Amino acid sequence: MIGGAVDVGGVSAHDIVDQPTGWQAALDAVEQNAAVVRQRWTRKRPAHIVITGCGSPFFLASAVAHLLADSGAVGVPITLATADELRRLPATVAPSPASTLLVAISRSGATTEVINAIDRFRAEGGADVWGLTCRSNSPIVERADLAITVDAGFESGVAQTRSFSSMLVAAQAIAAVLGGHDLADAADLAAIGRRCIDIARSNVDQLDLGAHTNRIDFVGSLTNYGLAREAMLKMSEMALTSSAAYHVLEYRHGPIAMTDEHSLLVGLLSPTDTSSELLVLDDVVQLGGRTVAIDASWLPSDSTALPTWARPVLQMPALQMIAHRRAVVMGLDPDHPRHLKAVVHLDGDDTTRSDN
Ligand code: F1P
């Protein structure tokens, strides 16, 4: 249990703790489609990639842009756009649609803006659409040339937790396939993820997340920036707590002004640039703020045996647990985020409705 009484937030707690099942399903889904992924990429050779989504998937898109860029095989410009930007400004976001690959991400596969964006991209002559979703039976799958679906990543909770992580694993694996890596090298990801969750649970239980903490910010760079933004969203959705997310070194360029004895800064530290990033956390401590670094001490020692491409997701359970525990400590129920629906359908839209 992640803090508090067993029944408060129990659904999302289960989603978080059980998420390695979704990670394994994501690896399996990409393995099954690996040949198609390689073939489509080689045949279409896009000159531009646009990645889109709404909410959590938009922040996932930010991480995916870095995963694809890091894969070494892609080497083309990558644009990140909300689905609303793409549907309203297709010529700006994707000026050469016939040579552009659109990667559309949506847990439900049914969010109206995402479906509209795909349809608009197609109407403009869009070349190729890859969909990433947790619903096989969904409008995004009907529209995609290549769909990677991770149904086992779908959660009953409204706020995305295991779905985000499972789609992240799928994206990590797609980037690995394009980069020529062997997915078998990550065969232990789910088992290591379970040990990671045990460590995160005990670490998060020891954090003081009570009412005197009035804001909880997150920093992360490159791929970790998308994960930091997703953590910020969890803090808003589940815990109704003021939160912001920045690239690590950007924190000194303004946001650090918010630091005081009531603030907490959570840092997702890059494995390759820890020293300059740690100095930012040191500065915050000097100013009287509290910090937590999600670093190697949050990971089981055998996680270093995983290939680099497989590791980003290991940080997600800790971030989700921090938001979940903050919610419970503050007397909120993270299973029922205020004002939210699991899927946003725009008024008058019947085309995207499914059973989600
Ligand atoms: C996107 C999303 C969620 C958010 C909320 C509303 O849904 O914005 O991220 O938590 O519940 O919908 P989807 O396109 O991934 O189904």
C-alpha cells in the first residue's frame, strides 16, 4: 500500500504497483511488430516526424522525441505538437505531410483532438501514421497504418499511471528496434521494475509530504523532461498540489525564486550528467528548500545490466507514488481526481466515442 488507509486510492495504488505487467506486454507488442516497424521505416524513410497527444500522452510525446533522437537511426527533424495544434495548424506543424511520419499517442485511442489531428493530417496528404494506445478497439487503431497496442497497460483509474509507463516502454522499444538493438536485452525489465517498486515504496513512505509542503516541483532534462512534466501533471490531478516542471539547469533561471522551507524539489537526474544537475539541487538546499534526487539509490543494483534504452521507465513508479501519497496524506482520493473524465470528447463529437 502506498501510504494511508487501504481503501483510499486503492485502485490507483494497484495500477501503480502492478504496472510491470503492462511493461512486459509493451515489450511483447513491439517484439511482435518489430519486423513491420523496421520495414515501414525503411520503405517510407520519413523526412520529418511529428509526435502528438493530449495530457499525459503529450508529455510522453516529449520523452519519445528524445528516445527517437537518441536511437541513432532516425536523424530527421522531430516536432512535438499538441493534437489541437496539429489539427488547427497542419501546414505549420507538418509543412511536408507527404514525407512526414505522424506518431499519435492516446491511452483510450479516442480523444477527439487526437482523432481530428490524424484526420486533418490525412486530408493534407499525410504519408504515414503510427498509433500508440492501450485500446485495440479504438478509433486511433482504425486510422493508423501501424498500431502498437498495449491493452494490459490500460488502467481503471482516471489519472494515467500504468498506461503512461507501458506506452513509454513501447516507445523505448520502438526506438531500440529502429536503433538496431535487441529487445531480448531487456527481458528482465519487468522483474527489475518490481524490485524498483519495492524500493520506491519504502523511500516514498519516508518522505514528509504533509500540509506544510505547499509546492512540489520536478526537474529533468532531455527524455527526463517529459517524465518530469508527467509527474507535475500527476501532482495536479491526484493531489491538487501546486507543481511545475523544468529542465534541470533551467530551474536556476527563475523558478528557484519559489524556493523556501515549504517547497520540495524532486530531481530526475541524468545518468550521464549528474554532477552539474546535482549542483542545482545543492543550490535549492542552500536556499532552505528540500530536495529529493531520484538517482541510482532508487534503483536495484541489477538495473545497470539493462541497456540504457530500457531504463527511463524505472523512474516512473517513484514519481507516481509521490503524487499518490501526497494525495492520501492531504485527505484526497487519487482514484477520483476532481473535475476529470478519463477521455475528453469535444462537444458534438460522436465519431470518437467507444467503450472507454
Ligand atoms: C488524455 C487525457 C488524460 C487525462 C484526462 C483526460 O487521454 O488528457 O491524460 O488524464 O483523464 O484525458 P487519452 O488521449 O490518452 O485517452
